[in-house]
Amino acid sequence: MAITEPEETIIKEIEEQRPPFPAGLLSRKEKDKLIERGIRGLYRWYTTRSQESRNWHPDSLNWRALRTDHSPEVNTVIEGFYAIEHYAPDYTIKLTQMMRKSYGRSHFQLRWGSEEEKHADMWRNTLLFLRFRTPEWIDDYMHFLSEGEWQPPWDDPLRMAIYVVIQERATQLNYLNLALIAAGESDKPGFTNSTDPVLVEVAQTIALDEAAHYNFFLEVARLFLYYYPAQTLEALVDVIGNFAMPAQDFHPDMDRFAEALYQGAIYGPRQYTRDVLKMTLKNLSVTSRKALDRGIKQSRRVPDLDGNMVDTAIFDTLDYGSLETAVKRLFDRVKTYEEKIGLDEIDPVHFVPSGLATNPQKT
Ligand SMILES: [Fe+2]
Ligand SMILES: [Fe+2]
């Protein structure tokens, strides 16, 4: 039997019924489910790891061996670090509230809060044992700080998902640089001859927590970036353009603190650009800061209801292949973890490609 040409009207009908995006793309509901499933698995993996490897207590250090003759600059830096960690309850309450619709993100914030609370205790012990200030002064300082109430810089969970990645990396860098000073490796005026093994332990112990926080939030941000690249890149540009470390407004002498950080080469515009932003963008598979700005300018189109607006400008900005590899790796990690428990027999986790890598829509 001869194959006849389909009628023109049928072709037209098929054309009209074709979905507005290429086959293989996921609905918003499917993407949200995958993101949440990934985060929930990662959260459980994280809590096991943190209990096993970072279960320290701020009172268990050899505090009596802390030096009591540090320079005013070193003391200023430590007072400032304490101020930031002092707001652990505010951070925890507000972020848990904001993320309450995500089991993985909200429950993680509670565990994260319990780790941040230890940082406040650790710096408070440091302040006391430095003997640079009296306990009364430290009490007054705490009360002064408590007059301020931290508010999240963004009120949407997507922008906060990005903010915390940058903030955790910046915090980790601050502490690592203080650890170097306490290891006697600084030649900056006010920071030389600061060798203090206990202070090294303090700064390194907290920095390890901050690294773990950074890695958790980085995986969350990658999930959003992978499944919602256009919206997440736009959020990234917003957050980068307005980034500041938390609780700066509440410090009684922020200028002196910022100056000490700058003088000690601990944290300033140079460290932010080179050691925070560049590294974070690389880990998010963003090709460069310039490409990011360019990509955003070129892609002001509104995504469809499923958030599936993707144009070629975004693929110039993102190394989408490496981002997909990273997201796959996360799902593999969760899968391996859950297999050990037996959860794979009940609620197996599956990576599902976004479909965007092979189906970029042309503008
Ligand atoms: Fe912290
Ligand atoms: Fe942290």
C-alpha cells in the first residue's frame, strides 16, 4: 500500500498542538519535586557527617593557654567576629521561617543554627580569655548587639539560597585568614608576632564548619541553577550586586572593625573579588563575572509557567554540562547514602535531566 502524504489540515493541527517548549523539559512541579528530593537527601547525609566529624564543644579547648597580649588590631577583629555570630538565633529563626515549605531546607536551618550557636560561644570564650576586655564590658557589648535585630537581606528563598553561599564562603575566608595570622604568618603592621596555637584552633575549627555550610548551600544553589537557570542567574546578579556581610549595621564601631580586616589582609574588596566571588562563580559553573552580566542583559525574556525560558545567552554564561555533572554527582551521593540505610527500597532517589542541555531554545 502506498504511503500517502498527510493532509495539510492535519499537519496544521499537529503544529498548533505542539507544546511551546521542546520535548523532554520538565514541568515546574516535577522540577520542584526533584530539587526538594535532592536537598532532603543531602540534608540527611550532612547531619550524619556533621555528627561524626565536627561534633566539637566550645568549652573543650585549652583556654588558659590563649595568649593575653594580642595587639589591639587582633582584639578588634575577634570582637567583630563575635558580633556577627551573636545573631545566630535571629538567622536561624528567620531563615527557618522563610524556608518552612521545604522540609530539607527548613530542617537544615535548625541544624545549621545549632552549629552557628557554637561559633558565638567559641568567640565569646575567646573574648573572655583574651583578657583584653573585662567581663562587664563584654556583657555590655552583648546587650548592645542584642538591641539590633537581623533581617534577611532578601525576602525570597531563591535569592537567600544564593546569598548564603557567598556569605558562608566569605565567613570561612575571614576565619582562615585569622588562622594564618595566629600561625605567625602575617607581615602586616598590628598582626605580626601574633603566634597563638589556641587561636589557630579556634579559627580553624569554626572555618571547617563554615566550609561545610558553604558546600551544603552550594549544592542547593546548583539545583536551582540547573533546573531554573534563567531565574537563578538573575537572582545571582541581584545578590552579587548588593552583597554585604550580615549584621554590619549593629556593630558599635564598624569602621574600626572593617579597617582592621583590611589592614590585616583578612577581608576587603580584594579578598571578596578574588577569593569569594571568583571561586563561588566557578563552583556554580558560571563562566565569568563579565559573561554573567552580559548574559543577564541579553535574556530579559519572561519564562513560561514552568520556568522553562532558556535562550542561548544563558548557555554562554553557564557551563551547563559541568553543572549537570555536579547535580548528577549530588544525586549519586544521596543514592549511595540512602542505599546504606535501606531507604532505596522504599523511596528511591532518581536524577532526572532538566532536558535543557540538549534542548536550548533559540531566541
Ligand atoms: Fe558561623
Ligand atoms: Fe556558617
